[in-house]
Amino acid sequence: MLLAIDTATRWVSLALYNDSGVISEFNWRCAGNHTVEVMPAIALMLKQAQAKPENIVAVAVAKGPGSFTGLRIGMGIAKGLCLSLNIPIIAIPTLDITAYAVGDPGGLVYAVLELGRGRVCVSQYLFEDGLPVLHAEPAIQDVRSWQPEAPEPVVLTGEISAELAERLLHYPQADNYAISSLSASVRRAGYLAELAWQRWQNGEIDDLDSISPVYLHQPGSGAETG
């Protein structure tokens, strides 16, 4: 059984996964209390699944981008569990999770992550063999001026607010935008777990000593962004 932990933003998601698929999944909007809320939620999820920590074979974690605090706490919890249980860690880029949830649309996918203060982080993906492959590096965009290039139909997914969606639909290329609904855009640890499960089965694990969150801006630079 694999445990997946995604605390990259205020939206927190946990999942348990095995060869039959998602066993359990918890999703909630965190009020900034990741340290207080996450570990009790993991314990409750294991209890409801009638499982014990010893049943966990690997831990998957969203490694960024995202908020500095959320990423640090999620990575810290994941590393602590892996050390205590002597199991591997698998770190997946946050926007890979967002893009994977869409499935292969046959074209470009824009994955969006909310950063607060009127900013979003955006990556572009294309799919190969059912998996998202990074097409353009993550970039921070101002939600008031961001205009995705779409000479051909594209899918926009992730943390796209109703206000941002409304703004995008007034752009000249809006006819080429397919925007995921608010509920479909929620980042779920079940997708993180599925990606990590495939990697774990292939023996593709990360080094516990060297793995760390990936930050777009270092703390103290004025942007708590991973």
C-alpha cells in the first residue's frame, strides 16, 4: 500500500493506493495549519482503511512548485515516515499531478497552480504513452494579464478560479480554450498516488537524503513559491 501526500498549496490531499487502485482519499481546504492537520488525517485514513503504518510500502509526495510552508511540511512528513518505516520516497512535480488528471486530450495542456496575491504558476504539457511530459518550464503569471497562447485547441486545468475563467473566456483565442470545471480542477492525491505507484513498480524511487522541494523563488525573496 502506498501513501500519497500533497500539501503544496492550501488545498491538501491524501490517498492510499494499491494494485486495485485508490483505497481511500481525503481532500480539504487547509486554513494554514498543515502541521496540525495532516498527521491526524493520515492516522484517521489508515484507521478507516483498517491499515497500519507497517502496511505502507512507499510514500509519494508533491515536491513543488507550491507554497514554501506547505511543501516543507509535506516533504518533512513524507521523509519522517520513510525513515521510521525504512521505505522509499517518490517525489512528483505538483503540476504533473494536475496535468495527469486531465488524461490525454491529444494536444497541449496548461496546468495551473494558485500562488496567491494575484499570481498563478503555469506549466505546459503534452502526453506520451498516457503520461504528461513537460513541454514548457513552470512560469509565474499575473492572473490579470495572463493570456495562454492557443493557435490550436488547448486544455486549461488546475486552480483556475471562476473569476480567472471568466476573464480568459473574453480573450480573442477563447474559442480554443477548454477549461476544466471547478470540481474537475481540484488536485487529488489519488492521481499523485497512481503516478507514484507506476514509478515504484518500475523501481524508480528518489534518494531520501537528497530529495527536497523544488522552489521557483527562495524564501525571503518576497514570494513563498515552490
